[in-house]
Amino acid sequence: MTTIPSGVPTAPRTTAAAARTTDLTKVYGEGETRVVALDAVSVTFHQAQFTAIMGPSGSGKSTLMHCMAGLDTISGGSARIGDTELTGLKDKKLTQLRRDKIGFIFQAFNLLPTLTALENITLPMDIAGRKPDRAWLDRVVETVGLSGRLKHRPGQLSGGQQQRVAVARALASRPEIIFADEPTGNLDSRSGAEVLGFLRNSVRELGQTVVMVTHDPAAASYADRVVFLADGRIVDDMPDPTADLVLERMKGFDAKGRTN
Ligand SMILES: Nc1ncnc2c1ncn2[C@@H]1O[C@H](COP(=O)(O)OP(=O)(O)O)[C@@H](O)[C@H]1O
Ligand SMILES: [Mg+2]
């Protein structure tokens, strides 16, 4: 498979960009501890598309998600959510943008144990003083298959159900884009498949945009597209991935994370 230099656009399914980076660079530390975690990454995530990000450990996957979600500062280039450039936003505006336009799903579900599933789902909106759109909320809850579990507390739910609550929480405010960092990393394969199936449904049925980091080729096969990172650069971009194709591509990375 050929290597695509970063900056070369690939064919979009839709023209609208939910998020986009141009020459995004992130450097940690200085001198001997200096690490270029992202090296001029240019990538567009299209609306209503499910993208998986893969690459060896340390290739910059989490850094890319954090920079795009405004959870970390960037060293150079630009990152945009919709039409909004993240760099230069004042703290208050950035907080608002994160709250209104971005959903984040972490590997650890980060649910509050004393709240019910429904209370966990609506918590971010409650904090923001916003009323959930009831019809939308019902649809999200139904799509995640949690209708009969809304009064349960996290401790009364399976791992897969807990992660689905976290997914519903991210979806509830209808964010422009959801970033998920190894969302199935703590789940058994059946629960993982449940959550992945749901994420895919949210893209197909609700028009949600999802960008997900995973190291699992089977998980990546749920996506519409896989972007491969190595050494802080985009080295490949695969449409319509299958687990076998992804596995084959992963074999092309050597132990140091470089592409062969
Ligand atoms: N807070 C940090 N301080 C210093 N270096 C970091 C920090 N976060 C990540 N890195 C470095 O940046 C590189 C990319 O890390 P990361 O984005 O976490 O990779 P991945 O998620 O692909 O495993 C790694 O070399 C890592 O050690
Ligand atoms: Mg990571």
C-alpha cells in the first residue's frame, strides 16, 4: 500500500468538515526531553462519518484527539471544529465550544456512581443550565438500547452498558463531533461490539460524526475510514476498512512505529 504524505486530501464522502487540522504540530518538552508528538498533521473529518485512528503506541493518536478537542494546546498549525479555529480562543469561549460542540468518550467510563444512568447522561447539560431536547434524548436512549436501564446506577450495569451510558452522555447535547479514545479498551469483546455497533448506528441513523482511536482491527472495521499515524505523521488513509485489510496494514509498521 502506498504512503500518503500528510496534507494530501483524500476523497470525502460529504463535503462539510466537522473538524479539520492544517499542519498541526505538537511538541512536548525541551532540549533532551523534546518530543514531536504531532508533525504537521493535516486531516479533515467529514460530517456524518465514522473515522478510526490507528497507529503504534506513542504515534500521537491521543495527542491528536486532545488537540482537536481543545483539551491540549497546540505548538503550530491550526485545528478547527466546524468553522471555529481553536487557537486564540479565550478560556471561556473554549470551554463553551467544548461543552456545546464536542463530545469526548474516554476509555474509563467516568460515570458518577451515585447518579442514575439518566442523570449521568444529562449531567453536562444540567451543569451548563440547559434543558435537554426531550425527543432527541429519547431517540439517543433508544438507539443505545438503554430504555429499560435509565433508573439504574452504574454499579447495577454491565461494563458495556456503562460505556453506552458514556456514549449517550456524549451524544445527548448533539455535539458537532465525538472523539473517543479507545472506548472499548476496558470491555470484553461482546460489550465492545455492542458499543461499536451503537457508535456506528449513531453515525448512520443520527448523522453523528465520530472519530475513534483504537488498536483493534476488528473495532476499526466498524468505521467508514481508517487514518494511520506513525511518528506523529499521517502515513495512510483507508476507506471502507475490513479487519483483514487493517491487520495487513498494521503489519507494515516496524517495532519503532515507522512504516516499512
Ligand atoms: N504530557 C506529555 N509530556 C511529554 N510527552 C508526551 C506527553 N503526552 C504524550 N507525550 C509523548 O508524545 C508522543 C505521542 O503520545 P500519545 O499521543 O499519547 O501516543 P498514542 O496515543 O498514539 O499512544 C509519545 O512519544 C509520548 O511519549
Ligand atoms: Mg493513546
